[in-house]
Amino acid sequence: MIKKGISVSHGLGLARAYLIEDSKVVVSSELTGDINEQLNKLENAILEAEAEIKKSKELAQNLMDDNDAYIFDAHLAILKDEYFLRDVKDLINLGHYASYAYKEVTKKYLDEIRKAESLYLQERSIDVNDVYMKVMYYLDALSRPHLSIDREVALVASDLTPSQTIGLDFNLVKAIVTEHGGKTSHAAIIARTLGIPSVAGIRISSINEGDLLLVDGRYGTVSIDPSEDELVEYAYFLDKIQTKEKRLEPFKKQKTHTLDGQYIKLGANISSHEEISHLKYAEGVGLFRTEFLFMRDSKTPSIEEQMHSYETVLASNKNQTHVIRTLDIGGDKNLTYLPIKKEENPFLGQRAIRLSLANKNIFTSQLKALLLANKYSNLAIMMPMISTLDEILEAKELIKSVEAELIKEGHKINSYQLGIMVEVPIAAFGLEDLIEEVDFVSIGSNDLIQYLFAADRMNEEVAYLYQPYHPQLLKIIKHVINVAHKHNKWVGVCGEMAGVKESALLLVGLGVDELSMGYTSILEIREMLSKVKMTDLTKLVARVLKLKKNDEVLEEVKKYLDKFSKNKGDKYEI
């Protein structure tokens, strides 16, 4: 029997069904005689839930190399929402138990979210429910199902919350099937990041504990007790994966060159110094997201803590330049200990370099730690979301003052590079006015695309506007590269485009010097570039820049890629 759902995370998984039952919340609508006791109980439950979320975030940082661990910062924001908690406390002050008050307010908020026409907002209800279940557990209002997995399984659940997902033994989870959720849910993002095939929109009442499931994340299907032909296809799929792993083995010890000798540096994106194992096939760090270091506690990390983190990364390969991005807070990423004014559109508000310049004490401590950690002269400091020359000059003045202070204290300032992220359109178009003040630029393709198209790429209703192959976008990237190279400055890309075969080909053809990506993509991109000539990529770029549509460009690149595939089209299936 084949069930059709929504493709959430690609791949093919075969295992027996392991059903996760929904938890039942039990509360009393009777009035309590001790309001203060219930207020204290709520406060303690919030603290316990906060500690659990932070623990989940730390686990996510160790497992993932994308900024998907921000899921748990969204959970912290939900947990600490002052308006929500005010409504809960109002009900408690009327005499209700904390568990009843929290349930009623959550129900009201969930009803409002589910009435929204936006699919994206509806899927955020999973995150509200995840936080709700934590708090209710610590309010003694429900028990939790114990996930005890000692064999390979296909998880089956009504909803699978991010916390449940991040706490699993991924070596044993071969697939995930849910009734609710979708492509933009946070749990779906985690499943994709960790390579677990996942399908949503399946009525789980049709699946029994122990049923053999073949979950096809490519087409969004779940086959219950699959046929012999389906099992043969699955075996073929596994064989292709093993063949690919053998094929990539020689590229583990190589640098990245095109067939005609053009060197392209492939860096890794990391979020913690604990991820340096991800660098074993990379040519240095192309993006170190330092905000995780600031988010993991309820206070600013000390200079010593920051130094240890940065120095660990810089020492991992003393012969490579490592790019460390200064604090990129704001938008969907906040610090619990830094009061940030609620903004109507936080992605266009005080974030990244704007926030750092407005909070110079935090920015100064980070700059001091970076300069002190730079013992091998292989540091590249990168400032995010630069818009104007004034921002660069103000930041450089601050760096200069930090250097003077350190020299006065008897420290030596080793050489380093200073660069900016080009992700705001005005910086891309006006780079000629900025470039002389920096040593390099790195294109943040994710935000650049969002701001160019005025569309949130995480919002499924406008997902069609996330167009990384649009000829006009490519022309802007080409302009950035031309300006930087004219001034002998190098150019990197650290967004999603860098780690996708089709867009990586175009970026190299456009003249990018460095691509930074999740470590799992490095070997495949290195292999691909070893089979192509830079002269051919230049011709490919010239052809696609004459086109008018995103899909036309993508189709042209796929045709080009097919020439290097022994089995035409196979590379797009895995």
C-alpha cells in the first residue's frame, strides 16, 4: 500500500515503524488557594524549560553545520515572550492553577496562529506546541513518552517537535513520517540537515507498530509493506551511495583545482570551535558563526572564553586563513541578556554590525579576543550586513582603539585581514566606494537574494521568489567580483549557493576565489570542479547571462553537468 504525502527531506529509508504516541495533558479548572505558590511554580517551570532548550541547542550545534540550530533560539523567544507570560500570570492571579493558565493561553495563541492564511505561520504552531509541552511537563501536567530505540526504525508521529528530533540517535533513525508539519517546519529543516528521509501529510492511523515502511523523501511517498520491486529499487539506491563514497575517497587529500589548473579554495561553515573535526577535508574555515558562543549562556562570554574558541579554530590549521564573522545577532537571533527593542521587521532593523556598533562594549570585547587569539597571523575578521562606508570606518576606528589598548598592555598585534559581507544590495551596487577600506569581501547569498527579491525564503508562500539562478542576481555577483578583483581583493561566497553543484559551477565561472559550505558538500564540489575547465565555465556564464529566467539558467547548467555524468541524471537523485 502506497500513501502520498509531502516531500520534506530527500532520500530513501527502509525500516520498521516505531510509533510515538501523543502525550495527554491533564489540568484542573478548579481554583487554587495559593496564588503565590502557583506563580513560583510557573517561574521554576520556565527556568527548567529554558535549561532544557539550551541543552538541545548545544546538541544541535555539535550535529549540524548550518545555522539551523537557531531553531532553539526561536524556542527561547517563545518561552520568554513577555506578553504571553503576562496573560498566563493574569489567569493565575485570578486564582487558577499555573498548568491550567498556561494551557488556556497557549490554546488562545495556537488558535490565532492556525487561523492565519500563511502556511509558514501555521507550521510555527509546532514550535509553540514544543515549548508548551516542555513547560507543562515541568508543571507536572503531563508525562513524556520515553523514546527507547535499540534498532533501526522509521519514526511515525502526529507531530515531531524539534526537541524530539534533535534528541534521537540518528544512526538508528532511517526515516521520519508525520501527519502534520511541512517543508518549512523547523523539524523538517533538521531532518534535511542530518540527511534523514522524511515525508509529512501521511494519515498515521493507517500505520501499525512494526510495519515495514519504505519512505521515499524524493517523491513524498510511504510504502507500507513494500513489494519486491520496490525493495530492489531501494537496494539499487544504496549501491549508488556506496559507489559514490568510493569515488570521492581520492579527493579527501587533494586541494581544489579545475581541470585546467585554476585553484578554488573550499572552506567549511562552522558554528563552534567544537566542530573543527568538520575541517578535515576543507581548506580552512570560510565562515565561523560566532553568535552561537554568545547564545549558549545567560551572560556575555568572557574574553578568555572567546579567545579559547577562536584560538582553537585558528590553531587547527596554522597555514590556512580562517574567516571569523563578528556577532550576527538580530532578526531571528537574539541574546537573552541583551535587551533588543521589539521591531516590526527585525530583519530590516538593528542587527549584525548595526547592533555591534550600538553595543560597543560587546563588540570591543569580541575584537580584543580575536586579536589576542591571532597567534599565527591567519585571522580574517568579517563584519556582517555592511551597508555604508560610515559603518566600516566606525568599526575600523574601534579596532584601532582596541589595538592601541592591547599594545599599551604589552601585547603584539599580528597581521590579519579585515573583510565585509556583501548581503545588502546597496553594498553590492556601491562596492567601489567600500572596497579600498577592506582586504576581502564575502557574498552572503541567502540574505542578498532575500533583500533583492523582497521575499522571506523561509516563507513557503513566496518561496518561488528564492531564485539563486536569476540572471540579474548573477550579474550583481559578477559586478561585485569585478570590482574586488580590480582592486586586488579576493571574493568568497558563504551562502547556500556555495554548496550546491549547479550554483557552485556558476560562481566559479563568475570568478569567485573561495566557496564556503557545510562540510558534507566539500568532497562532491571538489570532485565536480576537478572535471571542468575554467575556460568552459567562463563560456557557460557568458551564455546564461543572456537568458532572462531563473529556470532557464538552471536548465542550461544541468545540461552542462550531464556531460560529466556517466549515468545521465543520476547525480540529481542522490
